[in-house]
Amino acid sequence: MIKTDVLIIGAGPTGLFTAHQIKLIGLDCEIVDNLDKVGGQCIELYPDKPIYDIPAVPECTGEELTKNLINQLKPFDIKFHLGERVDEVKKDNINWIVKTNNGKMFSTPNVIIAGGVGSFEPRKFPVKECEKFENKSIFYSVKDKKIFERKTIAIFGGGDSALDWAVELSKNSKVNLIHRRDEFRGAQATVNRVHALVKEGKINLFTKYQMTSVKGNGQLESIDIKNDDDEKKNIKADYALGFFGLIMQLGPIANWGLNLDKKTIEVDTEKFETNQKGIYAVGDICSYPGKLKLILSGFHEGALAARACFKLARPNEKYRFEFTTTSSSLLKRLGKKE
Amino acid sequence: MAKITYITSDAQVHEIEVQNGLTVMEGAVQNNVPGIDADCGGGMACATCHVYVQDDWYDKLSAKEDGEEDMLDMAFEPKKNSRLSCQLIVSDDLDGLVVNIPSKQS
């Protein structure tokens, strides 16, 4: 069980700056994120897209913003738990007990949800029956490529993940690559490599085709695909892999007893606290009258939620408002003063 | 202004007068038309505002920008007439547009 003053869920820009504010006022915090990297939507959805409305930063990309926020956290020692999704939040006397999908447990008086639009999960095949085969013969990521050796694999998708795995698995498996159009969005070099392997007969390529159904008894046996002109084909497959990028899902947050409004969490505008004492929501995931889904709003919300956490983390101390320009205790925490 | 007709997957018809300059996505979200999530808020980064444009309208719409087709690869059950509604900007020319909303966005 990890004890901390504040647990932050979400390592996007709002979560990162909230951590800065928490450490600055002398509290400890740990951050959990379902992605395997820091930056949230800025990194996952638009790393190269310029942003023009961060105060005092005329122009920066999602990736640059993330890098700068990480730099700003350098004076502080913050533990990140990446690739972990928070599944459960339960009250135990005065503390919240937080459990992740990998069984990590936290005990904390304060939980700040900086979860954006929820956690990023792989997009799945639209065909409902695929659920029966999921994690047995249908996968959305590759954990152990050995299971595919000398088997017949159907890979769906047109981006780098689909193409890279088609190239890699074609060495020891029979690979069918299925994509909804002729063009691929993967790196040109990989696209060329795939076309070369198709010529050599190492990869069977089906473009303008999509999955219509899956067949098999316990283990996947074959897949029906159909093209734009309604031509159908049945391809034999022991395994299917789908690479359709990630989608944001509110997921387990919906089960924590919080007041929700569509996909957002209702908060007050003093502490950004939810209807549960000690659980706060900041950034895109929170809602209140006048809410703007801007990164700058997330920074403000995080700064206020951090101050609210102080009261529950240090019940016997009084929070004192100070400026970084003048306060020697803040400058010490920032490493600017002995 | 343009009248846009949104038809949900359970055949509910929503006729909305949408102001010029807004996107077809915004017209739906601002008027609580169900089935268009628009998670990324119109940034062509999530493919959760996917719609099917009725055939007679498809060719009249502005061409897809780079990247829209890439995002449609990830949409739920994309078809020939698929578009991202955040990329369709409403003008008088779009008066009468009919779009079908898929059964799911993810």
C-alpha cells in the first residue's frame, strides 16, 4: 500500500501542473496514467499540432508543452505510475483506497481526477462476436509474438502498428493484411516494405475490405470480409489483430459514486471538489457553470484543488499563501535556495 | 442558416437549423442530438463525430482535408460515404443536408 497526500489520476497537462502546485505547497503526490507515457491528449492525439492559447506562450506543439511541463517539475520528486488504470476508489475511514488494474494500491486523503475525456483504450472491432475471442485469438496489442509462430494471422488496420506487425510477423507466420482503402497512413518506408513483401508472397493484402463476421468454436477459425462493392471473402485465420488507434472512455470513473453530467464530473468552483469529500476533478473532465475546455482553465482548477488538498493532508496546519518570487520556503522547495 | 437533418441509428429524425460557420458536429452537440461524441472537440483527432452523408450530398461537400481519411480508418464501421462532421462547415449551400449517425462512435 502506497501512502501519499494526493493521488492524481491523469498525466496530461492539467495533471502535471496540478502536481507542480501540490509539491510547491509542500505536499507529496503520485500520478497514475493508463497510457505508457506522460502528456495525455497532447501527446496521444496532437503531438505535432500547434497550440496558440497558452498564456505567455505564443505558439507551441502538444509535445513541446508536455516537455516544458515536465521540465517545470524537475525540482520535485514525483513518482509516476504509467500504464496503470485506476479501477476502484473506495472510502476507508478518512482515506480513499485506490486500486489499479495491475493491483497497485494507494491510501490517500485526496484524489484529484485530471482524466481528460477518460482513459485511452484500444478501439475494437465493430463485430460483436469478437468479444468471445478477445485475449484468446483476437488481440489489440502484441504481448508475446511467439504465440503467432507458424500460424495464420489476420491483421486489420493501415497505420504504423498494423504495418510494423505485418512485416515482423511475416517472418514466421502466414500474414493477411486487411485495410479499408488502398492508401496507408504508416511511414512510407514501411508501406514500401509491405508492398515488397506482398510481391514476394509473404503477405496477402486485401484492400478496401472490412471484417463482417468471425467464425470459430472457442478458437478463431476464419473471418468473413467484404469490400465496398459487397464482394465477400472468407479467410482462414488462427489469430486476428486489430490496430485502429485509441479511444477515450470514461471507464471505471462512472462507478465511483460521483455526480456526472454526460461524460463529465460536476464540481464546485472553490475547491473543484466533487460530491465526494476529498475527490476533486480538474481539466476537461470537470464541469461547472461557465466551464471552458481550455488547457489554461485546467491550470487554474489544479492550483485551487491543490490548496483544498492541504486541509485534508495537514489537518493540524494552516495553509499560508505565498509567492515564488519572495517566499524562502517555496524557493527552497524549488531548489533555488539552501 | 442551413437546415441539417440528423438521423440516428434508431431512425429518430432531428431537423436542426444550424448557423453558418458552425460545423455539422457543433450543430448536433449544441442541440443534444445523440450519437455524436466529438471527444476531441473538433480537432480531427478522434473520429468520434463520424457520420454517413446521404449519397446525393456526398459529392457536393468540400473535399476531405489531409488526415480526415486517416482518422476515418479508425472510425466505427466506416463506409464510402463516411465523413467527420467536425470537418463539414455549415453554409447556405448545405441547406437540406441529411446525415446518418452510426450506431456507435467507438
